[in-house]
Amino acid sequence: MELTERVKSRDRVVVVGGGITGLAAAHRLVSRASTASRPIEVVLLEAKDWIGGAIWTERADGFTIEGGADSFITNKPWALDLCRDLGLGDQIIATDDRNRRSFVVRGGKLLPVPEGFVLMAPGRMMPLLTSPILSARGKLRMLMDLVIPRKADDSDESLAAFVRRRLGREALDRLVQPLVGGIYTADPNELSLKATLPQFPAMEREHGSLILAAIRQGRQARAAERAASGARYGLFASLADGMDTLTRALAASLPPRTLRLGASVRRIVRPDPGQPWRVELLDGPPIEAGGVILTTEAHASARLIDGFDPELALQLRSIPYASSAIVTVAYRKDQVAHPLDGFGVVVPAIEGRSILAVSFLSVKFPRRAPAGTALMRVFVGGATQPELFELGDDELKALVRGELASLLGASGEPLLIGVARHSRAMPQYTLGHLDRVAAIRQRSARHSRLALAGNAFHGVGIPDCVRSGQEAADSMLLALADPAAPAAA
Ligand SMILES: Cc1cc2nc3c(=O)[nH]c(=O)nc-3n(C[C@H](O)[C@H](O)[C@H](O)COP(=O)(O)OP(=O)(O)OC[C@H]3O[C@@H](n4cnc5c(N)ncnc54)[C@H](O)[C@@H]3O)c2cc1C
């Protein structure tokens, strides 16, 4: 007999959203439910005709093109562990260490980010003191971090305020803003330090100085690396055949008919408390379910639940999102004057240019492009230049070609050029984010067997999304086993 016929609707869990969070949640539900006594049917609904959300890979003429994420961080274990669980351990690839450095633009030129400088922690003194990126005055101001007292209270502050206070304005404008802006496509004046990079206030608290903390932690990390055994990947890893290897493997691990593509959810209704949820689709009959996990963008989830909890919808809408475009461009290497001897370049806002960053994908990871060619990803838009996201594809391509000509000396027709758009895809953890998330959790706990997961809450990176999906699945299984328990948000 078909599982669908055997299970009652209360034993069905609908996961909305087929990005990495939804896939990780569905995979966890299926694998844990198979060992539970009661059968559970999982239905994963994705509005688009393909899975992966912000992760998608295309292959053309020997190029592996990442439309969204191109790698994941390895110091948070959840993505690495999931890859291994899925049997993808031998496909995990490390960054190519031969060119392990990045550049920052100053006065239109590419200068190396000082060795040991990670986001906003100067881990080594000499490279920083000899770098032409900062003026002598800027360096002196940065060194004052060694004597500036710790912040007296534990309140949150913006990332920009923190860096100005500890390292000075020049370090913010010339290094931290472009390095962090490239990751979050965000304005550091708005970002909550505690929500985005909580390790840095912890460094200040524990060591009284970012410089001392970074130097000590660097020593510990090198010692741990020397003592470690087994596979090591450096800070970032990817998958040999592209990032969608992970999302495709997750989809393939689900039982037949679990995943429904082109299934756009219109709204979620609960006729009476204690009754099953009714998941209404734009097209097709509604689905009844004992539990619902929403992994859609916070603004999309808000639309789905507006009918039964407008207050929660309002709270979800208060998480702002930014849009960005990735323009992927390939040239023959002889068309590019710069040697591309690094992983990429970040562009400070004060340089007044139209791009946020360029990632040299074919330098960063092996087998991304045919020999003799260079594959690059150029980031445009984000929270600081939203108007550029509105440009048409041809205008974006022209803009990017102009910037690459000026910054890297790229000339002639590219071998390929394409635009991938991410509309309102990147949540911005602005000041007050942690309070907003706590309020959302409190409010959503009123709705038994409704869980909220995804990149809007506790981390935008792939490992955080994997964890978020898995935790939502675990709490849903607990809630299904004990109908009195709510599935935590
Ligand atoms: C441009 C860009 C580059 C990035 N690069 C990296 C990187 O290199 N490394 C890294 O770790 N992280 C990176 N990130 C972050 C990371 O990729 C994302 O945070 C993560 O993939 C989000 O996964 P998710 O499943 O939570 O959400 P999403 O991937 O946004 O998935 C949500 C899904 O819900 C679907 N949906 C929406 N509404 C409905 C509806 N009504 N019915 C059904 N389905 C619906 C959407 O179609 C979408 O597929 C990047 C993000 C962006 C935008």
C-alpha cells in the first residue's frame, strides 16, 4: 500500500521551500521518521521548477557556473557533516592554496589584504604595518586598539560603530566595510554586530583588544592545525562538480513523490486549533498536514500566515532583505592584464564604483574553467546600491565589463557572460535583529506544529541553514510524537 494512503493527514509534514534549509529539513524528517514507530509522510513544496533556492549551478563549455553560493565555511560543521552523510565526502574540495589571498581596491588599484587580516581582526602586525592600504595615521589609530578600554556594557552596536571605536574610521572604510559588505551585501552602519559576527565582541570582552585576540587565536589555530589528523579543507570548501551536487543529492535521498516542484503555496490555514493545517496552493488541491515547516524567506512566510496571525506576519516582515545580482564572466587569460593571483577583490564603498566584489572562481577552486581561461563572479547591488539591481541585464553586463576593464585590464569580448538575480534573498541582520527573532519565536510558539526555519534567523551561511532546517525537523518530530508540545520556531 502507498504511504500516502496509509498515513493520516496528522502524520504528514509539509515543508515549504526547496532551498538548502527545506531540503535539509525534509531529509532529516525522512531519515529520522524511518526509525520511528509511526509512519510520517513528508511533502516538500517548491514554487520554482527547480530545487536549491539560492544555490544553483550551471555547466557550459567546460565552465562550472555558480549562480548563487559557491562554497561554504568549514568551521561550522553542519554542511560538511551533511555532505558526508549523503556520501559526498570524496567530492568535498578545498580552496587552492597557491593563491590564498584577496585584494582590496584603493585608488582604482588592487592591493593585497594584509596577511592575517580576517574580516576585522588583524592577526599579524608586520603585513598590516607595511601595507599601503592604510595611511600612517590610519595604522597608528588601529594600534590604539591595544590600549582602548573594553566596552563597559553588553549592549549591541552596529558593526561600523564597533570598528570605528576599536580600529578607527580608516580601517572601517578601507578594509572592514568592503570585506564584510562583500559577504552580507550590507551596510555596516545598519548591521547588528551581535547578530552577524558575535565572535568579535567576544574577542573584545575576553582579550580587551582585537589585535591581541587575533594574534592569540591565530597561534592556537596553527597549533591545532599541526595536531589535527584527517581531512582538512581550510576555511572554505566546495564540491568538485559544483554546489548543486549537495542540493541534488538531498533531493535524490527523498522518497518518490516527496518533492513537488512548481508548487507555489498561496496560504496556510488552520480551521480550528487541534485540527490539521491546510496548505493551499496557487494551483491544485490543498494539502492537509499535522505539521508545517516554513523555510521560505521571512517576507514570503509572512504572506502565507497573514490570515491566521497578522501580528506574527508583521514581525516577519520587519526583517529587511537586500537584492543582489551575480554577473558571471569568463575571459581567456590573455585577455586579462592582471595575473589574478588571489581569490578575488573587494571594493570599498568610498571608492565610488558600481560593483561590490569580484570572486576569481577558477583560481579559488580547481576544475571550474577550461585551461587558459578565467571565470569570475561579480557582485552588484546589495543594501548599499539597490538601484543597480534594477538595471536590465544588458546594462548590468556593460557596467561589469567596464569595471573589469578598469580594475583588471580585461579587454575584448568575454567567452561568456550571464546574470543571476537574487531578489530580496539576503536577510539583513540590522540592529535589534536578535530581539526581533526572540519575539518571532515567542509569538510562533502559540501555533502548535508550525516551525519557522531558514536564513532569516540565526545565520545566512549554508551551514547555519542546514542546522536551522535540521533543528526544525527534530522539533517537529517531537511535537508529532507529543501533540501537546509545540514545534519550536
Ligand atoms: C548571491 C548569494 C550568494 C551567496 N553565497 C554564499 C556562499 O558562497 N556561501 C554560503 O555559505 N552562503 C552563501 N549565501 C547564503 C546562502 O546561500 C543562503 O542563505 C541559503 O542558500 C538560503 O537557503 P534557504 O533554504 O534558507 O532559502 P532560499 O534558498 O531562499 O530558499 C527558499 C525557497 O523558498 C521558495 N519559496 C518562496 N515562496 C514560496 C512559496 N510561496 N511556495 C513554495 N516555495 C516558495 C523559493 O522559491 C526558494 O527556493 C549566498 C546568498 C546569496 C543570495
